[in-house]
Amino acid sequence: MTRAYDRNCNICRLMRSLAFTGVGMGIGCGTAYLLGADQQTIITSGIVVSAIIVFGLLDNKKKS
């Protein structure tokens, strides 16, 4: 039998956002690196993609 945990606690939300930030940085930086961008552009694209993922998913949860 499993116990029902509160999946919307502060720690759970923090860990989800950190995970999605890492995934976004990987996707953004990897894509920019493969396209031959310089180092500053690689980091910037990683930050932008991770912000889109985190805030995009956060916004979808509020609408539901």
C-alpha cells in the first residue's frame, strides 16, 4: 500500500524546477554548440530555453 504524499510542497516544486532547468540547459546549450555558436551564445541560449521550459510548465499548471 502506498501513502499519498503532497506533491505540491515547496521542496517538490523546487526539485522539479531544478530538474527542468537542467534539462533546458542541456537542450539549449547542446543545440547551440552543434550549430557552432560561440561560448556566450551557448550559455545564453541555455538560459533562455530553461526559462521557457520552467515558466511554460509553471504557467500551464496554474491554468488547470
